[in-house]
Amino acid sequence: RLQCPSPDVAINGALLALNSVNGNTSNPIAFYDEAIHEKARKKVEIASQMHAALANREFHMYLQPKFHLNDKTLHSAEALVRWRSQGGTIIPPDRFIPVFERKFMIDRLDQYVFEDVCRWLKSRLDAGKQVLPVSVNVSRLQFNDLNFVENYVAIRNRYDIPAELIEVEFTESIAFDNASLLLRTVNQLKAAGFTCSIDDFGKGYSSLSLLKELPVDVLKIDSFFFADGTDRNRDMALVESIVELVKKFNMRTVAEGIESMEQVE
């Protein structure tokens, strides 16, 4: 005999299964099971702890280095964030960032990391130590805030950070929401002295139109282009074409996800 759940339980399970494949065009079918239930439970747990974690400063800034290709010297860094709970558990960003986005709190996390970067740069400047530019990620929610650029300038000025030490990264997917708003915001960022970069270039469908319209300084080529493919010559030709095209727009390129000398070549 099978024990059937109540209608409410069955519907809730179906909704959890639906949410687990929402937007996944390659595999749009899911069957509810304990793994889906556990994943949903962890999201609820994270959501319940976010406000306290921000207040308790449980989020920590890490720096991922960027190197010059010609001589392998350190050029700059990208600020990453990790959540270390009070119990000492490290929660990876792919678990908490989507929850922050759904709860419309990702702007608070962005600003939290940005201020940490400014605070760290200030400590090195005051100590007379070497400083290099640091890039910070900005979510699409920030671009809908009319005070976004003003807020970032205020934080930067509070710590007296030279404008050339901060780079603002945004993904090309923001252009799908409101291309005109993105263009206006980028122009405001540039006028305020920030360096601007497009992150994850090549994932979306607006790539070439973005290059045509946006006055960005840096283009970050997505790691997808450097993954092992079936035709290495074709992969290399594609990357070479992107780099040569971007040079004509006086932009710099950054290759993401480089972990081997073969990828460097």
C-alpha cells in the first residue's frame, strides 16, 4: 500500500520541484525528493540568518589576484565574499548570494563588501604599504537605485580612496533589464572616476551591442571560453578574435578561470 500525502503537502512538494528547475531550459523536469526538500530548508535557514550575519560582520572579503600576461607580475585584484558563520562554518557564495538576490538584499551585501575594500585600502595607504586597484561586483539591483553612484562615491570619499584604485564590475545581463539605465549609470560612474568593467562577457546575447554602446574600460572574458572543448584551434581563434576586437575599442581584457599554462597560451 502507498501512503499518499495530503493535497497541501503534495502541492508544496510540486512547487519546490518546480522552483528547482525554474529557468533551466536544458533539464526542465524534476521529481520532488528529499534532496529538493533539504535544499529548500537550507535556503530558508540562510534567509533567517542574513540580517544578523550582516550586523555581526560574518561576511569576509577575500582578494583574487590578476596578473599581467607578459611578465606574470601582480596587476590588481578582485574582491570576493565568503560567509563564515559564528559556528565557524564557511558558507559558499553560490548558496547565499541567490538568497540575497531573491530577498532584495544583495545591494546591502554589495555595499558591505565595497566598504570592506575601502577600509582595507585605507589601512595600507595609512601604513605606507603598496596598493593596487581592486574590483568590486555590483548586482543588477544596485542599478535600479537612483542614489547608487552617489552612495558609492560617499563611501569612497569617507575613506579618502583615490578613484583609480576602484573598479566596478557588472554583468552583461543587466542590459536585458534596462539598457538605457545601464548606459546612464556607467557614464555616471566614469564621471565619478571609477573604472568600469563587464563581467562574464560572452554568456548572454547582448555582447556585441554592449561593446558598441558602453564606454567601459575592461572586458572580462568568461571562463567558458577557456574550458576544454572539442576543437582547441577553434577555441583559440575565438578568444583571439575577442581580444583583437576589444583592443580596437581601447579596452583591456581579463581572462577568467585560468588554471593551467595551456589556458595561458
